[in-house]
Amino acid sequence: MQHRLAGRLKLTALLCLAVLLAGCGVAPQGPIDGGPQPIADPAISAELAPFYEQEVSWSACGGERSYCGTIEVPADWNNPQGERFKLAIAYRQADAAKPLGSVLFNPGGPGASGVTWLKESSEQIGTSDLRKNFNVVGFDPRGVGASEPKVKCLSAEENDELYYGASDSPVGSQQEVADTRAKLSKFVEACVANTGNNLKFIDTFSAAKDMDVIRAVFGDSKINYLGFSYGTYLGTVYANLFPNRVGRMVLDGAIDPTVDEETQDLSQLKGFDQALRDFLADCLENQDCPFTGSLAAAESKVANLLRSIERTPLNTDSGRELTVWGALTGIIMPLYSQDWWPSLSQGFAEALKGDGTTLLALADVYNDRGEDGTYLSNTVESNIAISCLDSRASTDEKVMRANNQTLVAASKILGRYWQFGALTCEQWPFPAVAKPDSFSAKGTDPILVIGTTGDPATPYWQAVSLANEVLSNAQLITFNGEGHTAYGQQSSCINRTVDEFFIKNVVPTEDPDCS
């Protein structure tokens, strides 16, 4: 049941999807001399100094200007003398001979690998002007990708059942909920068995503290940061923890950290519902659209299709079945970007004829599942591990039932499949991390917050709230368009505004209202 297992906070920017389609990087080469040097900071305590002043052994990896290494951080920041985690880190060297510094970026998730991005798709990060003037730095947050410990739970075959399998009972029924709880119990037990009790330290607040070590390792007195989607939450947490160490920070596809889980869930549902209707309206204007008639008629046809797949899964060219949960994921994935809308149109055209091949392929992209049945990353597993430490929704039966009614009423197509999201973290054995009373981050330099009016995953109102109500020193940048995140894509207005901020420290005096 995809939505319950990962959809709640799987806010990875569409950047991650490009990684899956990119070719493999150049084979790693030997170690190199030089590279970034740590900065000594007298304000850092003696017990933390070994982390902040560590030197990295860099090796060439990926593209010709990319280098990889590892750093060590405390597993438990409240006990720096205890066990250590090893984080994978990489950077793309600036094109300019004398760069302006470094920009640390996070592509989203939680659970997306910054190192994979640097190795395989560094030319897609930001703009050429950003890459010319800054070293671009990526890392795998604790629990993610090549960092150790890596969240590991089920086998590939068991993941297939968890992400794509459907209960024999009707959606939302007591028996279906019981089946979901049983699957999640098996998942949680496997996570603990295969990853260990260090799962309790794989949270966003700890990752933000790790980022401050990365800042020091790269010799920067202040951090320059580019966060997409979940990366905006990570950046906001960092700014709140270390306001005087914030340099030029850009948060694109913003999350309001003060909103509770139930509100986030409803907000995201409404965002994808609107994106689906925008897709259908656009589709109806094109000759190759599999739908005809009015928008209401097209919506009814999609709803009926999903109900039909609930009863009878579709066959695919691979021999696998497309269940309703695979179909739902295959519909949601291309709503992240208009570039994927033709694929969604093709998926609907096939599904209406009884063929689930394209929708299943789109679901596989979302879940990082390779054609050979293996999973290309631990994105979904680490997403759940991190999300369950960051926040929890109530699993009180009355509360869930009330939330379900609200969700079903909010979207006549998707609401039925958005129910019981709280079950994902219900059995997680480690408590959620306490949040501060405020995320205002008083004392920071100006922060740019980008919101896209048609963003389904992080709806625009959250960027407005983060910039105007939560952060004490932020400027809202609006992109009037569709899709999830905006910088480095088609809007020259957005790209120019962000580049001038990073390169020239030009802060807009008002929202440029880009298109």
C-alpha cells in the first residue's frame, strides 16, 4: 500500500528520477592530493574538534571534476565520545580557477543520495553559472545510500510485496487494515534486525548537525546551502540550530515545519488532486488524449479505472501484475513534472485497454526498482526510518477514522487511497525526536524560499508560510507553473534570481513573481 508506506513524506525532487535514467559514471580513480581543507573554529568544544577538523582523503569519481570521500560524525550527538557514523560525501569542483566557495545541496527525500547525484548527474544541479563559481557538495545523510550504517530492511522480493502487493479485502476495510499492520510489523522487525539500534539516531536534527561538520571540513565559516523538497526542512532545521553560520541559503519546494502530520497529509493529497486535474485538463486539449468529453467525465473514468484494478489487477509485458497500489504510484510519479505528462497519458491509454505496463514502469521509477527486480537504492526504507523519527500522526482509531473522512471528501479519485497514513510509523520502535517551539531561526542572513504555484508534493502555501510566517529573515520567490521545485529548470527568472543571490549576494526586495 504505497501511500501508507512511503507517500506521506516522500518529497524527493524530480532530480532523483533523472539519476535513475542517467548512465553510469566513470570508474573511480586513485586518491588525489589537495582538495578542501578544514577550518579551525575556537568556538567548537574540544570533544567535537576531531570531527570538525578532520581531513578527507579524496578520490576521483564520476565525472572528471568530481571527487568522493567519507567523514565521521557522532552516532549520538549527545554522546560524541561514543560510536561513530561514516558519511559518504562528494563534490564537483567549480569551473572557475578561484571559486567563491562551496554550496552544499540536498536533493530531497528524505532518503535521496546527494553522492549519486554528484557522481552521475552533477551537470543537472543548479545552473552552469552556479557550477562555474562554486564547488557543489553532496552527501548521503545518515542511513542513506553509501553512508554507514545504511538502513536495510527487507529483501527485494519482500519489498515487492510491501510496495505493490494488495490485500484480498476491500480498501479501507478492517481486514485490509489488519493486513497492512501485519506487513508493517514484518518490515519494522527486519529494519531492526538488519540495521540495529542505531536506527534511533537517523533523524533530521542529527543530519543537520552533520551538515555543520561538512561546512567546517570544506573550510567555510558559513554554510551556503541549496535544499530541494525535504531538503528545505533539513535546511530550516540547520538554520534554527546554527543561525549565525547560515550564509546564502535557498529552499526550493518548501515545507512548513510547524504543520502537523495530518495537515501535511491533507495538503499533499489536495496538491496531487489538483495536479491530476491539471493534467487531465491539459490532456483533453490534445488529440492523443485517451480521455474525451468534460473534465468531470475524465475524472470519473480515472476513478472507475482504479476501482476496476482493485478487483482485477492488470497484466503487463513483464509478467508482473499491476495492482491498485502500483497503479496509484504510477499515476502520482509523473505528476511531479509536466515533462512526465506524456508518459502518464500513455499509461492511462494502455490501462484503459487492460495493459498496466507503463503505469507499472512509472511506479518502478518512483520506488527505485530496476528491471532485474533489484532496488537501486534504499530510498524508500530510509525515507520511512527518517520520517518516523521526525514526526508521527495519531493512530487512535477515532482520530484516524475522522481524518479518513476528511481525506476521502478532499479528493474523489485519490482520497480513497490516502487513508490510514498513520499506520506507517505506528509500530516504529524508537520515539520521535522532540521539535523546538519555534523554527524562526533568528539571526540568520536572508534566506530565499521558492514556491511553485502548481507544486503537488509541497503545495505553494507552505512556501508562503515558511517565508512570511515561520522564518524571521526570508524572502519568498514565486514560480507560477506546474511541477515540484523550480531552480535549474525552465524559468530564466528563477535561475537568474537564485544565481544572483548565490554569486553576488543580491537579495530581492520583493517577490519577482516568476513565470
